[in-house]
Amino acid sequence: MSFRRVFVQSLLAVTALAAGAAQAQTAPSEAAAAAPEAAPAHAGPILGDAKAGEAKAAVCGACHGIDGNPTDKQYPKLAGQNEAYIARQLALFKGQKRQNPIMLGFAAPLSEQDMHDVGAYFAGKAALPGVADDALVERGQALYRAGDAKLGVPACMACHGPDGRGMAGAGYPQLGGQWTDYVATKLKDWKAGTSWGEDANAKVMPAIAQKLGDADIAAVASYVEGLHTATGTQAAAK
């Protein structure tokens, strides 16, 4: 089977899962149909306020760094992460669909608006670039940019972008610059069966991680840490 076919099938599977989730609605009863339509909780999508989020995110700085760049590699970088993704993860922690007793304590008192405000604050910060292990770059780059047809693994950049910035509208997070240790740990968790929810997005990574061996996990995690958007100077040099 060609890689192109494997890749296309992977994307089609993800799309089908998302479509199925969107169509899973029950028909309203006659009584419900006759009742006045309830007013929506809010007129449109909640938008975060970065200024309000600065104060709300102050407590996050102890682990994640005041600007979203932590010094301890067990904590993920939040700088530059898209607002919607941060808000979603906080909601998952609050609902205990993503298990972490420390984050549960911080997320529990937050409203949906608070979550978006915190997300907007960190989204406006720049993630500090990391360094990839030269010995792992070749394999890591191959997996990130082309996937592995034999393993049935699609290219990481199909969802996370060529520069690792992610796709906010589709719910895919920024990966560029993220700590190797953190990425490797999450991939191993997914491989072991951990899932962060029941929707289509939550099912993507466990299915992929289960096809990766430890060496491939180490390689792609290292490559991701060294991935970053080229600066104006770097772009000119090329």
C-alpha cells in the first residue's frame, strides 16, 4: 500500500470520526418542540481577553513560567499555544476527562471565560526554541514530515503544520519547541491507552502512538523540540 494511500485514509478516518460526532443528535420530542426555544448561553464563540488572562494566569507561572516557558522539562511550554487548545485542556482537567490532580485543583474554579482568557494570554507569548538531538534528527524529521507508510503512521505536520504551529481552528496544538521529555511522555501515555475525552480529536493520538516504537517516539519528540519558525534573519540566510 502506498504512503499516499495510507495518509489519505488516515485523514479520511479522522474526518469521518468528526462528522459522526457532529451528526450524533437525537430528535426532539413533541413537547420539546412545542416549548419556547431557550436562549443560548452566549451569542457566539467565547473570545479570550489576554489582558484579563494575565492576572488569571499568574498562578500558572509557578510551573509553566510567567511567560509560558518553564525551566522544568516535566511541565509543558504554553507560550504560543493556541487559545482554543488551552481552553479545551483546562475544561478536560476540570471535567476529569484528562486526569491530573494538580491541574484539577487549578482548573476547577475557572469559568469557560476564564479558560479562554488564560489561553489568550499564553497565545500571545513566544515559545523559546529548543534543541534537537543530532543523532535523532533524520528519523524524527522523516516521521514528522512524511510519516511511515509501513507503520501506517501519517505525517505529524498534516495536523501540526510544517513549522509546528498547529491548526487552531481544527483543534490541533502547537508542538514546535516543546520539551522532548514532555512530548515523549505524552506519546507513551497515549500508547498505553490514555485518552483525553471521547470526541474525534481525543481519539487521534492514541491510535497513532500505538504504532510507534520507543525509538521512534524518542526521535520525533526530539525533532519537535528543535522545530521552530524561522526568524527574518534565518529566512534571509536561506
